[in-house]
Amino acid sequence: MTLTITTAEDEVRQLKVTIEVDESRVQKAMQAKARELSREIQLPGFRPGKAPYDVVVRRIGEDTLRGETIEDLVQPIFEEALNQADIDPYAQPSLEDIQAKPLVFTFSVPLAPTVALGDYRELRQELTPITVTDEALQEALEHVQAHHQVVEAVDRPAAEGDVMTFGGRGWLVGRPPVAEATADEATADETPADEPVAEATADEATADEAAADEATTDEPAAVADDNLFDEERLDVLLDPTTLFPDTPFVANLVGLSAGDQKQFSFTFPDPYESEPEHAGREARFDLTVLEVKRRELPPLDDELAKLDGRHETLEELREALRKELTQQAEDTEKERVIEEMVDRLLESAQLVYPPAAIEAHLDDMIEDFKTRLSRSGWEYQDYLNLQGMTEEKLREDFRENAETQLRRQLALRQFILDEKLRIEAADIDPVIEERLARFDNEAVKDSLRNYYRSGQGLETISGAVLSNKVYDRIRAVFSGEAPDLATLAAEEDEEE
């Protein structure tokens, strides 16, 4: 055995691996390197590749030869050491030090995180039953109506229910009203102007984020007007219940015709539930009406169901919409329950992971950010240049969120492992067929069926299946009806 390996793990799952290479192996490798170099350099009196070892050493120097040999040995020696010591790196290892003679390599190898969840089986929580209200169903029907509406220009003053096209600007004036500070809040004004501001998370990172930082001053300067809109053409439905509700905005537009101009203002109610940040502020508008259009909705009847293309009666349409809304509500609830469980797991979980795990997660986030920029028509480097930012700064902006995501992923993964949740082949086909049910074309079904059974499609289906299993198990835990862990472990041993 030509390698002597010693290891030492630190408190954050980093393994220091020291590898001493037997000198006889180094000498053998140096001789092979000398033969290789002798074919590349001209040595008087010798054909390429035929010069003796000491001639090559005299020509290039022993230290140089040893150095080039060591460069060739780093990767194969490291891989051999990993295999010999049965070490499985979790993330990219790093070479920390090289001692040339005797040859000793020192590597830092990130190990897999360790996660110990607390006694989460004792958690209890009442889950809200999923229901679809009549109001939600009616709103969905109205969306179907709106999809099939008839809109045509008219030569008359606008009325409620019409669609108006106008150009112009709406804006908020001056400072938002400030509530009188309480004694407990008074200290906020004493915060130093240079107090550091928390950076945005990666989920909030968009092209608008890197705008210039907001300046503060001790002088009470006027606040810039806040735009509500500034458009050359804007289509709006003149419905006072949805368009700036509880304000006279629509009332100011009713009665205007194409070509009319109008300036008006009003103050938003305080409080204002629709847009709390507008509460109590004055809004001003300067508009030119470009067009008035009549809007005619089809009646809620069987003909509307047929227009939608998949149903024969209004009742069938209602049931289909109810099913869609129920599925949407279930998906939303599933995400909420899983997030809630992860939050509670992290309250008592003990997680230990190497710094390289965060760096690897940052790498993934940067790649995802590049992809999203590309889809938006941006070149990554152009974006950085425009924002006056380096990738190092971007990584630091993402770092806190990267660690948060990593911790959540590790906790959820450990829950899946502890609960013995697995995806079986029999779980896949029913989900695929459910997704294909809405298609009538058999050729399309076959194509999608093949897609979902391999590659990215299979990953998508597998993720959905696992998410459903996680959700069902969490519900069972919260209700105190989860299967016994010892029984699950015994069943897993029997299967193996």
C-alpha cells in the first residue's frame, strides 16, 4: 500500500484528509514524467524519448521534474484515497496544502450534513377543511363569461360596465399620513442614519432590486409623488366595486366620451383595505379618453358551457369549475401545511453541515438566476454591469436566503427518511393518467405518457407523488394517526 491516510473531522462536517505518498511511488512517477518530457525537449545526442533519466533531470532540474510530477498525481492520488478510506464527499473538496518531500497532500472534504429532528411525532394541529364557497364558484363562472365577452366600440358617453381606453397619469401626492408615535415607538427616530439595512432575499431578487439605495436625510424634504399609472393606452372596466373601490374614480369617468379630457382628484379612505399604502392619501388624475367600448357578457346558461368547449350543460361547467377550484385549494393547502411542518421541525432540529453545502446551494441559485435573466432577454454579465455589481456581491446578497433554503430542504429530507416515505412504480401511472384525462387526442396522450415516464417528466411526476405522500403523512402526524415508526422500520427491513 503506497498511501498512508489520516483523517480528522471538525465540528461542521469537514473532513481533513492527509495523504502521504510512498517515495518509491513518487520516484516511479518522476521517471515516467521524465520519459514524457524527453519526447518534448531536444537533448543533444539522444533521439526524442530515449534520453536517460539523469540527463533529463540535469536538463530541467529535479525540483521542476518533481513539481510537474506532483501536479499529475494530485487527482489520481485523491481519488484513490477516497476509495481506500471509503470517503464520500458531499460537495466539492479543496486541496489545502502540498508538502513536496516526502509527498503529503492535505484536502478538506465536505461530508454529508447530519440532521436530528426533535420529537415531531408529538406535534398536534387542527387542519382547516378545504371548501369552495359559492362566491368563489360564481367568480369562476364570471371569468368564463368574461373570456367569451363581446367588446365593441360605441359612439356614446361611457356608462358603468363599459370598457374605457384612456391615456394619462394617476399619482399620489405628498407624504403618506404618519400615525402619532407611541412611547414604545418613539425610539425608532433615534436610530442612527447609518444603521445597516437587511438585504433582500434571493426570492425577492429581480432586475428592479438593484436600483440605487434610498437616501436618508435629517431635513424634512418633500417626498416624490408616487405613480399609480402612467400609460399611453390603458383599458379598464368601469366597475366601481373592483376599480379603486370605495372611491369616486369610476364616477368621474362615467359620462365621458372619446376625445374628452379630465383632471380630477380625491382622497383615499383611511383605512383602505384594498390598498393599505394608499390610505388617507390624495390621488390626482390627468386623463384623455381614447375609446369607449360596450361589453356584452353571454348569459349563464347551457350555451355558455358549450362555448367553453368541454361541457354540454351549465351544471357540468359548474361541477368542472368546482373541481378545479377544489384542486387549487388543495394544492395551496398542501404547500401551506408542508411549510408549517418544516417551520416546526426547525424549531427543535439539530443540523450540522459544512460551509461548502451553502456554497453549492449558492451555485444552484446563481445558475437559476442566470436562466431567469436569459428568459427575460438579459445577458448575465450585462445585468451585473448595469447594476454595478459583481458576482461575489450577488452571492453575498443571496447567501442568507441560500442558508435558509438549505436548512429547510435538509429538515424536510430528514422527515421523508425518518417516515420511510418512498416512491413506488405503482404510484406513478395513476398520476400520469390523471394528468392525461383532459386530453382527447390519443396521439397526444401517448406522447405525454412517454414524456412522463423518463427524464425531466419522470422527475416532475415523482416530485408530485412524493409531495402528496409528505402532505398525507404530515396530516396523519398532526391528527395523531400516523403509523408507528417501529412498524415502518420493520416493514422496510422485511422488504430488503
